Amino acid sequence: MDIQKSVSLFQEAQTLFPGGVNSPVRAFRAVGGQPLFIARGEGPYLFDVDGNRYIDYVLSWGPLITGHAHPDVVKAIQEAALQGTSYGAPSPLEIELAKSIMEFMPNIEMLRFVNSGTEATMSALRLARAYTKREKIIKFDGCYHGHADMLLVQAGSGVATLGLPDSPGVPSAAASDTLVAQFNDLETVDALFKKYPGRIAGIIVEPVAGNMGVVPPRPGFLQGLRSLATQHETVLIFDEVMTGFRVHKGGAQTLYNIKPDLTTLGKVIGGGLPVGAYGGKREIMQMVAPLGPMYQAGTLSGNPLAMSAGLAALELIRGDEVWRKLEQAAAKLEAGISSAAKHAGIPIQQTRVGTMFTTFFSETKPVDWNTVKVADKIRFGKFFQKMLENGVYLAPSQFEAGFISTMHTDEVIDATIATAELALKAL
Ligand SMILES: *Cc1c(COP(=O)(O)O)cnc(C)c1O
């Protein structure tokens, strides 16, 4: 595989950007080698600057559920751009996208658009604190909610991959109100409520963990969080930035039939452009300025290009037939990798919920960060390289989710399974 152009671009990029990248997870630090520079994407494929083609299971880290450069999404962006790229005033597109999201997720009675998942979670927590007049929050070990100070505590893949337990630069005061419980373990949550009675503003959780690799919730876990939050008058926040429109068209809250108080969104709802949103119960959302006292703003929030791209993407995944096919493709991939590993005699734990999956090189069933982190990173790195050399682009870390799109046809999945068979045998 010739990657000469990527090699020289990476050399230049390292003089311009820390580590040569504009988001650390892109840097291939955990798997060795160096990042590829991408020239373009088309459907399920990425093409690097040297002309190599890859089947893409990163999909921009989740957003591209309709694949790269879907003609409907591209057209929506082009048409929107002709009308101007930003107004700093309301446009009808915001109403359309909000209504579309609310049809998928009826628990969202009112929402606010922002520009990234990080902004969404940061704002939702500020709101939970404003609403409850309390300061402490509970998050889960291994869950990632963006890079806001108070959330950069035991935060999963990106941080774990680099071996930074916490980030320097986060003031201890900012993190001191962040309490950490174990995913899938209600007792650790209950213990925090007992230790800090009447002081916990919110619980934030990835309802299906995706940022330590895919870890599904145990039966009863999410329901238990709902009960504890209700009992203690604490705001339950489902961070569905990744799982929204990924594990089910109505997100994890629909799949597991749990009603969070607030939901944070991002990724898919922007159709590949930068967007986030937070929303939920009207009574809580009424606290947000200018209706209420909790301040939160954004120069480019509700951007017409992003709204248009999001609308086009959601339109494409509205039908049940699309979801039947997505589920079928994802299940086929899951089964194919599992049986390839069995044939090769390599112990793996294959997890999947909807269109999100992870292959853990481990003999331990992943249920929380402690059971996830024992996975064999070296072996994953070798698998990753073999897959890449043979034209399959996986996330460059053991502790990430893989994603499929509506463009991952039977043919594409079959080719991937064949490549996985070769790669696993070669380990
Ligand atoms: C990606 C992600 C975020 C952060 O979103 P950005 O747009 O990268 O700021 C927050 N929460 C979850 C669950 C995510 O997967």
C-alpha cells in the first residue's frame, strides 16, 4: 500500500497542529503507523490522497449514517448555501429540523440547537444545575461527554488511549463536583446519593456506552437510573450524541423505553455538518435564556447549512424499511466477525446495538470500564493494521465504536468479513 503523499502531508501537519491532527483520536497513537490524509468520501468508501480506497467503519466517528456525500444531503447543502450561509436570526429550517427530531424522540418537548456535542452536554448540565439549584453531577467511568472541564474525568477512549487519567489544565474545582459511578452498577450510583443527600443535580449517561467501545446497558440498569433520579429529584440526562439515530431510529430512550428528563444530541442530526442540541421536558427547558435565567448562546447555532444537511439525513432514515436493512447488515457483520474469530481461534467479545459495534480482543465480557480495559490493545493494533492494509478502515483504537451506514450493502459487508477472516488468521 503506497501512502507516500499521506506521509509527507503528516510531516507538514505536525509542524502546524499538535500531533499533526485537529482531534487527538485521529492520530493513530494507539495502533501505530500514521493517519491517512483523506481526499474524498463516497457512499461506504473513503479515498486517501494516494488513491487507496477503504470501506469506512468510522463514518466521521458516527454522523454519516447515510454514508459519504449522499446526493440528497449534498443537494440540500448546495441549495441552502445559495440562500446564504448564516443569518444570526431565526430561519424556518430550525423549526423543521426540531420538529423532525421530536417526531423521532417525543420525550423532547422543547430544544436548543448548539454547534457540537460538547456544547450540548455542557449546556444540559448547566441547566440541570440551574433547575435543581444543586451542584454535583454523576457520570460513569469510561463514558465520554465531550471535553468540557467538569466532564473530563475518567472519560473513556480518547483520554484512555493516550493514557491521560485526567487532563492537566482542568482546575480541580471544576472537576470536584463530578462524581464517578460504574456503568451497569446501580449500587455505585445509590452509594453516591447516600453520601451526598440533596446535592446531586444530574446524572449524565451514555445509555449505550460507545466511547469505551460499545457496552450495552444491562437489563434494568437504565430503569434503575430513572427510578433513582426520580426518587432524589435529580435530572436524568441521556447523552445520545452517539446513540441518537444509531441504536434505533428513536435512540436508546425509544429502544429501551425510558424517559430521560433531558437528552443531548449531535453527530447524526447534523448530517455531517457541525451540530448539537439539548432538549427535553418543557418545564426544565423553560429555564433557558431568554425565556428563563440560564444563559447559553451561539453565533452560528441553528446554522442553515447544518439544519439542511440534518433534515436531509433524517428524512433518509425515517422509514422502517431502512432500519430493517441497517439492522440486517449490522447483524450480518457481527455474526461474520464472530465466526471468523472462532475459526482463527482468537478469543473476542463482539458487542453491538443497532448500527454501533465493537470487537474486543478479550476473554472478559465487557460490562463497564474495568472489564473493558483488560482487552488486548496490542492484538487489536495488529488487527487494525491488517484490516487497513486490506482496505477496511476501522477506528484506530480498541476502545471505540464502529458504525455502519445505509450504503454498507451486502456486498460491502461480505468483503469486510472476508478481510476480517484473513486478518484474524494472520494474528
Ligand atoms: C462525540 C460525543 C460527544 C462530543 O461531541 P463533539 O461534537 O465531538 O463535541 C459527546 N457525547 C457523546 C456520547 C459523544 O459520542
